[in-house]
Amino acid sequence: MGITEQAGESMLEGSSQLGADVQPIISNTCVVLNSDGSLNVVVDKQLEVSSMAPGSVLLQLVLGEVCGTDVHLQHGRLDTVPYPIIPGHVAVGRVYATAGSITDVEGSEIGQGDIVTYLDVIDTCNSCVTCLVDKQTTRCPRRRVLGITCNADPNSIQGLLGGWSSFVYLPPNTKIIRLPQTLPASVFMAGGCGLPTALHAVDRANIRLMDRVIVQGSGPVGLLAAILARLSGALQVIVVGAPAHRLKVVKEFGIDHTVSLEEFPDSGKRLAVVQELTSGHLGDVVIEATGRPEAVTEGMMLCRDGGTYIVVGQYTDNGDVALNPHHMINRKHLTVKGCWGSDFSHFYRGVQFMTKHASSFPWHLVVSEVFDLKDAQKALTAVERLEVFKALLKPM
């Protein structure tokens, strides 16, 4: 699955009202992921800015994220992806152009030069039974996600629907938040997509003061879930994961204990270690953030009787697992909850969280390496092999 480069001609698509100081033509470079898993770097594509739709925003990329979901997308593990796509569902950018007046959720105008991030979820209808009656907006049938379930077209301004692009197009009604000056883009991206996901998981967990919380997975989502559990008043937080360099970062964030999959490759031994650390209590709450199906059965056993198990890491189809419902669920009187995606409340609170804690934690330890867009495959490989804690992309 290699990368090829291709240059393009300009393509004109209608017109919109734009600021007088906006250059009418941009030169864009983006990464396109195809259905066979190959990546194409489309270099210096000339695009006409006036083809923006009224109410849309065009960003110049500052930083885009490479996460575990992108690895799964390359391997075709999500059946709702309309390839080809431009990956990267979380990014920070500088506002290059707006087609009309744009305001954030608090009514403040978004203007050229502002450093912003955006909710990757678009088109949630807020008018169907799922949204209005069931109150499950993350399961809205019209919901799409920039960088994941939005078909991309590098030949059109309106097709730049992902963060792995030097310019990112935000369709009308995309929820945008300006980053405070006290929150650098690199610090915000240390939270990135993992933070709203972890916030949703912790919401679903209903963690109480003095709960013992066990987190499976020592990647970005696992780390952030552990931090949030600690700040929610947990008595004890234990992270089970690997490799060693990730667990070292987890410990730097003040997490009570880590249990290494490399040191204890047998799940029975890991269960015994957790029993010892919790004085036999096990976890009041266990949060799965691994993406590995086999972790689910182990996580159920790490819960105390009557405990709560949150499954947040299975965003893509990574295979099946066999479980015994008598021993693992019913006899344990277990509460099991799935956790799908995130909504604006998690995104909004995520920005608030990172602003409040920008200097409270060693966020610089989370972003291992920043790659050029042309090196997206190298970044993906490093993430898949767990060689980095987190990888970001920057424009060339």
C-alpha cells in the first residue's frame, strides 16, 4: 500500500461571497485514501476558492491527527466508509476564508486568521426519532463524520473533507470553536480525537467518588479516560496496556498503577495483579479502550460483581470474540454499555478541559512526532506498530 503523487489542473465550481483580501486560487496538497488501502498524495492542486457554498469555511491546516481509527480505515474495517476519503477527522486550522458571516455556538463571529478546531460530526438532523425521542444523536442515521464517512474529491474545494489536507473545507453548519490564545494547537491536539471519546466514555461510566477504575489500553483514549477518571474522584486508577514507552507516559500523568501486557502476557496473571492492587475488589468501573476484541472478555472479568463495563474502543470491526454470558455478565450482575462516537457537548467540554489544564500535565509527552503530509504512510505505520504515542501531520 504505497503512496503515489499526482499534480492536477484547476477546476471551477460556481461562486460565493468571500472577503476581498482572499486569493481566488489556492494550491492544495492532500492525502487520499482509496478502498484498496492505497494512499495518493495529490500535490499542488489549483482550486477556485469562490466555489465555496454560502455558510462554509475554508481552513489552512495547522495540525491534523493520525489516530488508530485511520489505521483501521486503511484496512477497510468500517463498512460505512464511502472511499475515496481524505482521512483526518480532528484538526486545527487557521481560517482562510468564510463564505458569509460565520458565528460559533456562543454567537461570536469567526473571522479570517482565527485559529479554530471543529466538530468532525456533520449532518446530524435533530429531527428524527433517534435524535428527538431516543436522545441518541450519535446514532442519527444522517450523521456523517469528516475524515471518515465523507466522500472526498481533491478536484473541488467542497471535496476537501478531511484534515490530511493543506486546506480543509468545513460545510455549512459545521460546529466551530476558536482556540483561546492560552491553548496552543499542539497542546490541544495532544487531546485531539481521544478526548471527546474519553469524555463520552466517562459520562457513560457514571464514575462515583472513591470508585476503583481500570482502563484497558494505554493509547490516547486510554490515557485520557484514566486522567478523567482520576479528576472525577476515583480512589484508584489502573491502566492495563503496552508497550513500555506508552505506560511510561501514562505514569508521568500521575496514574496510580500500570499493568504491562509485555510483563504479564497471560490474562490470568493480569487478573491476579489487578486483584492484588485493588485488595481483591477489582474494578467498580472498567473502560475498554484497546480496539482489540479479546480485551472485552478480559475486561468483564476485571469488573467486580455489580460493576460497570464500558466498551469504547471497538469503533471498527476488528473481529469476533467468544464469551460466556452466564459467568461474565449475568452471574456477575454486570452493567455493560457501548459508547459510540461523540457529540458537540463532548467536543465543547474537551476544548474547555484542555484550556483549563493546558499547563497542568506534560502534554508534550503525548505527541511523539509531527510528519509532513507527504509522509502520511510513515505516520500510519508508526501508529499501527505502536512506535509512537500519537502522530500528527503538518502542511508541507
